[in-house]
Amino acid sequence: MVSVADAIGLAIILLLNSIVAALLTRFFRVRLATSWGSLVYVAFVGSIVLLALTLVLGGALGLGPNLGSPAVVVLGVVALPLSLGATFDYFWMPAPEEIEVPDRRAT
């Protein structure tokens, strides 16, 4: 049976992974000029970053329960937050082209 502390630890891991995925998606959308490039980078680089973050949070810090198999970890703690973070950035945040940035002036 899962304890309350394990459930809170899993929620923290899911929340942090979703936030990192949204920030990575925004970063790649702003920095890359292609539409498919940011999606490819988010899928590959984002999954590696989220897996490393999960290993640090779940292994070194001991947050979250034992999920049983590596497939459950990859699907539940990496793929789900990656898709939530990317969806948050693509559908809820304005596109980088729509944001007006003030001109820089050399002083």
C-alpha cells in the first residue's frame, strides 16, 4: 500500500517534471527557427532531462513510491509530464512570434 508521503513525493516529481517540460518546450520554441525542430528537441532532449531529474528526485532524494517496473516509470513519470508540459506551452501560452519585445538600445 502506498503511504501518504509516497503519494506526495510522486506528486512533487510529476509537478516538477511538468514544469521542466514546459520550460524546455518554451526554450526550444524560442531558440529554434523551425516548427518541427522544437518538437524533435523536446521529444528527445526533454525525455532525457526528465529521466535524469526523475533519477535524482526518486533515487538520490528518495521521493515517491516504488512503481514496480521501468515501463511504468517511463510512461508515468517521464512521458506524461512531457506531454503535459508541451501541451501547456503549445496550446495555452502565446506563440513566441506573438510576443512583442522592446528594442535593445546600446548605451
